[in-house]
Amino acid sequence: MSQTAWWASESLWRKSAIWVTGVSFIFLIYLTFDTLPYIKAGGTNVPGFSVINKRVDYQYDEAKHRYLPVIGQDEPLFGKMLTEEEAEALVSKGKLTTQAKNCMECHTLLGNGAYYAPDLTKAWLDPAWGSKEAREADMVAFLMDPTDKLHNSIGRRMPNLGITEEEARATVAFLKWMSAINTMGFPHNFKTLDQSDAPAAAPAATAPAAAAPAK
Ligand code: HEC
């Protein structure tokens, strides 16, 4: 049957399949390496771990039409400047804690996880912490025992997960580092804590959230 049209020949389709698979494979490998600088810590969009020594803010960028993290002046976490290695160790311990305690069972981190509780990507910057001065201590206390604290009045309480003080501090470091990741404006419409150094008139306006409305 040598009369088969060229476009119907078996060998043409076999060769096409091999070429398309081969070229796609090479392209995917190229894309993988092309993406690495954007996603690794210390890269274009994900800051190095020592960013926890700095003030992290989240501001609207008029040109890009989205909120972006802004890394500011020195503002060491728990008042202690850490080296890159020390910061990495602390953030890693925090990340391991979030995995060991399965925070994703209720929360989303960078959008991944469950929708029972708020997304934690920018939790460090949540205005519900009241003031930037009280935030670190409040976050540690909240993580160690959130049961009697209704934080942002969504009406659901977080259970006590038996987190030690050391784990809580590491988790706060992880959350601070995560808030500095450029997530291209995710989560959308997130309002941030007032981090200005203006005289302390702000706390009055942001009184602790009242108890949840009775259902
Ligand atoms: C069983 C569900 C559940 C698990 C597991 C859980 N949480 Fe929560 N979490 C909640 C709920 C519900 C809230 C909201 C409580 C509130 O507003 O008072 C919350 C609130 C928070 C907040 C405040 C959020 C904000 O936007 O400021 C932080 C931070 C937080 N959780 C961290 C964690 C971490 C870290 C873990 C894992 C170690 C964790 N949670 C595990 C249910 C959970």
C-alpha cells in the first residue's frame, strides 16, 4: 500500500510525536531553571532569611497596580539582629512547626491549604495585632494559647496546639519572612498594620476586636 498520502503515513506521525515530546521536554527543563531565581530564598521575589531583621511593609505600587512588600529600616525580630545562617535556622524551625502542627488543616499559606481560618501569608502585617510594638509578644502569646483570644472576630477560635514558646517564636519568624515574599499582590485587598513611626496615637483607633456577635 505505497499509495498512502504523505500526511497519513505512519512514520510521519511517529516522528512528529517524538519531536514534539523531545522539544517540550527541553523547553520544560529550560523553564525550570529560568524559574529558580524567582522562587529561591535570596532571589528576585523571595527575600533572604535575614529580612526578619528589617521592617516589612506592604504598600500599593501605583505603577504595577498591586500591593508589594517593602523592606525598610532595621527592625530586628525580638530585638536581636541575626546572621543569615541564624535567621535561616529560625525560619526553618518555624516552617517545620507549621508542618508538624499541620496549620494547613485550617489555614492557607501562600494560598495553599484549607479555608477554615485566614490565609497566613501576610499574617505578620494583620492590623488585628493592634500595634507594631505589641505584635511580636502578642503573636507568641496567641500561638501558645489562642483559645481565649478572639483575634480578628471572624467568630471561630483557634485551638491550643501545644506550641512551646521556642516554637512560637520560630513560627513568628517564619510568618515575618513569608510576609516579605513578593506574591504579586496576593492576598488581594489586604489591609496592613500601621507601621508609621508617628506618635503613639494610633492604638485608640484600633481597639482589640470585640467578642464575636452571638449567633
Ligand atoms: C483547627 C484549625 C486551626 C489550626 C490547625 C490552626 N489554626 Fe490558626 N487560626 C484558626 C482560626 C479559626 C483562626 C482565627 C481565630 C481568631 O481570629 O481569633 C486562626 C488564627 C490564626 C492567626 C491569626 C491570623 C491573622 O490573620 O492575623 C495566626 C497567626 C494563626 N492562626 C497561626 C496558626 C499557625 C502558625 C498554626 C499551626 C501551627 C495554626 N494557626 C493552626 C484555626 C486554626
